[in-house]
Amino acid sequence: ESTGLDRWLRAEHYQIPEGAEPLLRPYVEAGSKFFVAKVDPKKVTFANGMATLSPLRFYYDADEFALPIRLGMANAKDKQDLIVNILAPEQRYEVANYKNVTIPTNLDVKDAVRTRFAEFYAALFDRTLEKNPDAIVTEYAWDASTCDPCPGPQLDYDDFATLGADVLGNGGGASDVGAYGGGFVLTRLHARYGKGASVNDLIFKQAPPIVGGREQEGPSGRLEQGAQPDETNNFQGRYAIRHRWTGAIACEKPVRNRWGGPPGDQEIADSTPKAATNLAFAPRGQMALPEVMAQPVPELGITPGIPLPPGPRAGGCGCATDTGGGGAALGALAVVLGLGRRRRTRG
């Protein structure tokens, strides 16, 4: 009974807000089971006033591939972020009951982003949601059997096993997964929701393959922009700092805009690809995207040098989860990670 669960939590001195019972009721009536984990605060290490707990790993079978998130509203003070990583054989996923968008990708940025990459990405994500309220943002969808361009180190079998590959397929052994997770597609979805909003549990559906965030020309002959349909999932958020040639030009008819790595006599310090990490703690509201973009971003209404109109203040961070169990990092100087599979959900 939902009232019984509410009473038990209070009797065990769990701090749940008044009015939580109506949030519990639909899950109890649908036959959901609950388990409680107790944390010993004496064994928690705090850094800058915050603690990171090791993940709880569990899995269960269900007829519907969904993730219950409404309970998260019970203790929500403001907006909170949710990251879902789905690992599935040869299949990308998106949500069936919310709008889906992809993070803008393959954008050229100015050199100032080099040392403020996490802050830049946080601002880009906030602007994406500002233009697409309540949407779920696909940040990564990649077939693990390919690496193009894939900033390393690449995920290996042990990584995929940690994320749940061992409970998928035919036992999830190394022969099923392959050296680099061959046969699995990793999808990272990023949601933000807040107290007082109309929040529904996330229901996942299969989605067709997409590509984007690669140094490849599209049909127009220009570098591909955004997400494009394809036969294989190769989508990531990718942002490039380009340095024009400053040396002597000896050829009679030089061909411009052919980009590659720095030549031997023009070494660029710290030019290896970087991932945007610790995004939950990146400063918010301090980076003006028009000042650091080297190209327009029409879908977000960004033109270099033209300030954006004031918008709603970005929310903070909540939890990172995977229909799996494990953390997530992101990138573009590039990447991500995660897990989950239809009918078998882990948290």
C-alpha cells in the first residue's frame, strides 16, 4: 500500500516531504517494488561540500521500457538534471513521450573555449533547452564497433561489463561483446525537469541511426552539421578550434579550408582532443556563446558578436543515472558512456 510505504519510510526516519503518498500510489498500484539503501555518513568523503556515492547496480525485467522519474519531484527544490545511458544491441533509443532534439554539433569555436570547455558545453546545453523547452537532448549515439573519430581511450569489454553488458544477450560474455563492445550502441540522453512542472516517466522507443560530429563533408560539400540519418550510429557532440596556416605559401593556386593536424614546424600546445567533464559543477551564466562561437548556430539563434537576449536562469544539477549503473562523462573535443536494454532495465 502506498500509505504503508509512506508510513514505513517515516517510521525509519527517512526525510520525505508531506504529500509524497500521491506520488507513490501509482507505482504501488502498478505492482512496482521498492528497496531502500542506507548510507553511512561516516564513510562518505566530501569534496567542496559535495559527496559522490558509488553506484547501486540492479536489474529487472519489465514489459515496458521506461524509467520512473516522477518520484524525483518529491524532494526537488528547483530544476534537476537526469542523464540516462542506454546500451542496446545495434539499436539507438529516444523517448516516446517527449520531444527529442540532438545537441548542436560540429561547431567551430574560438581558442578561449580550450580552457573553459565544460563551461562552454553547459552554456550550449542550457541554450538548447531554452530554445526547446522540456525536450530530451540526445548527446551521444555511437556504435561501439566503430571508431570514427572516437577520442580515446575507447571503451573496452570491462567497461561495457561494468555498465551491464554481462546481463544482456547470451550471458554477455566477451565473445558476445567483442573487444570494444562490438554490436552495442551506446545512447546518452539528457533531461531537465523541475518542481511544479508536469512530469511524466520516461518511456523509451527504438530510433533510427544518426550520424554527426565527424570531420566529414555532407551532400553539399560542406562539413556535415547537426544529426543526419544514416545506416550506422555515429553521433557525438564535437567542437573544433581551427588554426589557419601562418607559414609561407609556395604553391601557385593554394586550396583553402583543407584541415588537418598541425605540421611539424607549427606545434600547437595541448592540441589533443578533450572531453567536457564535471559538467554538473561548471560555472553557469558566465559564458556568452556569441563571444566564443566562430560560426553562426541558426537553430539556437546565435550569431557571433551579437549578444543573446536575457533568458531564464539555468537550473542546477540533480542526478546522473543510467538504465544501467555507472557514471557518465561527455565530450566534443568529444564522448560519453552508459547502458540499458529493452525489457531489461537496470538502475
